[in-house]
Amino acid sequence: MSLPAAPGTDRQTASPPGFRSGFVALAGRPNVGKSTLLNRLIGTKVSIVSPVPQTTRLVIRAVARSAAAEIVYVDTPGIHRPQHAMNREMVEAAREALSGADLILQLIDGAEGFGPGDGYLVRILEETRLPAFLVINKIDAMRRSALLPLIDDVRRRYAWSEIHPCSALTGEGCQELEDSIRALLPEGPPLFPDDFVTDLPTRLALAEIVREQLLLRTRDELPHATAVIVDAVERSETGEYRIAATIYVDRDSQKGIVIGKAGAGIKAIGATARMGMAAFLGAPAHLSLWVKVKKGWRNEVQLLRLLGISGKG
């Protein structure tokens, strides 16, 4: 599940006439549904999802294949005003990912409309000069009578190649979006081997499974104060995995929230994450979790590198 050593240099040369391939970046403010749409377009879960803004911290590439095309979708962290080194790295990674795409999908929340944060991303699009679709997501959560006025409004904001209303949650409009994406991509051979799904390394993927459960269970108390690092992954002779992971928090009080009364919180997080890990690995998984306090971890370059957020250090 790792990227080839030299992406683009070992392309498969045989492909049907008219075959299309390329990179499509998903961009938008935090919590507009980029990861949900990515999972929908890929057809399997490759990115964690929660109601918490800034859930996505990593740039994740995943491939959707058909007989006619190979589409490499790039999920990016939500573009926002950074307050820590971690957030600065996330926003910079998102901007860099946009510059290397063949097509950009800017997502907005249909129920919230087009806000100042969406306008900021439009200015970034203007710098890239790349084709861009505006995707009005979450139409299942908005009044349908408000959809056409919203389309009229956003049409004046930028020279979008196309505008697509859809619901990543229900799938409404997603097939039409995918058809339009495929039609716009350049003709060319597949970009990655047939067995490539995502470039998210196994340890980071396992850590994201734990973090998803952590967010879902503590979202009102610890939305951004936690990080997860997988310390060890071992496979036994019987094929079972033993995984050890550490949850980092900013303060002692947050440690108590994660652990919960009589350890109920950490136990519930571990039990659900263990099932997700077993599904991901295709084998039974045993998980050991620890919680540690590390004040100011979001500004520590070494820890950010272990989290896959920073390439420095």
C-alpha cells in the first residue's frame, strides 16, 4: 500500500485507446466533507471521518480504477488559519498538493453556503490557474429551494469549469461528478501498479484508526489536543497482529478525559479501534494503548515528523 519508489517513472505502457489518468485534489475549509467524498469516490474507506473540523491532518492519495480511467484522488487538510507549527505544516502540505493536480475540486458545505474561508481558497485557485470544479456538498442537509440561488451565487465567484451539487453521505450526484472528472482528465496510461490503493503507510493508517475513535468519543472535550503514534506492529506465527500505540495529550486533565472513569474511555476506544485494525489488516489484531502528557506537542517538529505531518527534523 506504499507509493512506488519513483512515481511516474514506471508507468504501465499498455492501456486501451482513450484511457485517461490524472490527479484530482480535494480542497476546502475544515469539515466540508472532503474525506467522506474521497471514501465515496474510491469505494472503500481510506480516510477517517468525524464531525470534528480539521479531522484530516495528512495528504492522502488513493486510486479509483475503471476500464476507462485511473483517477488518483488527493485528500488534503482543511485550509484554515494556522495557530501551531502542526497547522502551518498541514496548510502548506495542502497548498503544495493542489499545485500538482490536474483538476481541483473545491468543496463547500451547501447548508452553510459560500463563506469568507471559501473565498480565501478561491484566491489560492487563482494562483494555481488549474481547472476547478465547485462541489456543493451536503445537499441532503439543506433546503432544496435554496440550491438554485446558491448555484447562482457561487457561479459569480470564480470561473469554475463545472459546478456539482452532491451528497457524499448519501451518494446523490456523486456518479455525475465522477463522470465529469473522468471526462476532463488527460489521456494517458495508468500511473500506479494495479495493487496500489493508497500511499498512507501502515503505521500511520493504524494510528488514524485510533484517532478516529478518539475524536468520535471526545469531540466535545478534546477536538484537536490529541495525537496518536503507533510504537510497534508485530505479527505472530499464527498471523495475528500485536500493536502498541501511544495517545498524546496537552494537559493532565485531558489524560483523565481520554482514560475515562475506571478506564472505561480508553477501553471503549481500544475495542472499537481494534475491530477497525483487524478489518484493515485482514487478520486478528490485539491493541495496547497508553496515554501520555506532552505539553506543546503541536509545535514539536520531531513529533510532527513521527505523525507524518512534517518532513523536517
